[in-house]
Amino acid sequence: MTDFIRYCNQLSPLDEQAQADLLQSIKTKTYAKGDYLLREGDVCNYIFFINSGLAKIWSYREDKEFVHCFFAEDILFSIFDSFHSRTPSKFIITALENTSATLIHFDTMESLSKKHHCIETLFRKVTDNATASMIKRISGILEENAVDRYHQFIAENPSIAQRLSLGDVAKFLGITQPSLSRIRNLK
């Protein structure tokens, strides 16, 4: 739990009582490779912190898979539209490796945010960071070519790039796997 608290404190310093209340309210769960952390159509009840392992957010439409994000160790994430609005998710979260995650339930976040301003600030910053990342991702898809997107992805994700299948990387970049192979072979 020390990595979880350290991560939280980097985003927004938590006082001792807030840390104690947060630690008392969370749970840790393990997922085998291929397990669902969230299925399409379910309400996302949790914010996840990956202690170890790797997960992806993806969707499936008209026989095509779209990979939206990857999450490895030391990051808080969720399907925030479902989490905040309490509506069914259009997205799926799947473990790509055996994964251990710390889970913060929606009700816990709500009650701790009312009790501790520093926790409310923490969750606002988590949401702000997710929004900024999504805007950057959309901008990259619209404004950059596939070669630039690939190089940007590798530069920003060196620790997970080798842990991902080429198929998942291609789906994330919005290209075919043969196109990804050609891009990787460019010198």
C-alpha cells in the first residue's frame, strides 16, 4: 500500500487522518491474465490503482476491437463517465497480465471526499489528469500520422511497450498489424 499512498501524496498531499481513513476503506484484488475488471454494460464502481500487472480499456463495435488506453503499475484510472454518472459503461477493462489492483469504491470516494478536503482534491486531480490524457490522445489521432503516433507511444511508454502484443499496440494506434510491422521496420 505504500506505493498507493505515495502516488496519492504526489498528486495531492493527504494528512495522516485522511491517509488512515483511505487505507481502511480500500481493498486489493488480484486478476488473472484475461480477467475482466469491468464488463461492457456494467456500471464502473471503482477507481483502480495497479500495484502490479497491466490492463487495457477497450471496446468492441461491428466486429472490430478498439483499444483506448493501457495502464501499468502506479496509476489511478477508471471509466470516469460511468463512474461519475453511475451509468452502464460502453467500455471494457481487461487484465493483460496477472494483475493486482487496489480498488476504491464510488461510495468510499464520495464519503471520504465529504470528510477530507484533501481527498476531494486528490480525486479531482485524478479526473483532471484523465481528461487531459484523453484530450491529448484524441488530438494525436486527429493530427498525427501513424508513424508519429507509434514513435510518440514508444517514447511515452517504454516500460510497457515490450509487454504488449503487437495486435493491441496496432489497435491502440488505429492501424492494422501489418502496417505496424512496416512502421517498426523503418530505419
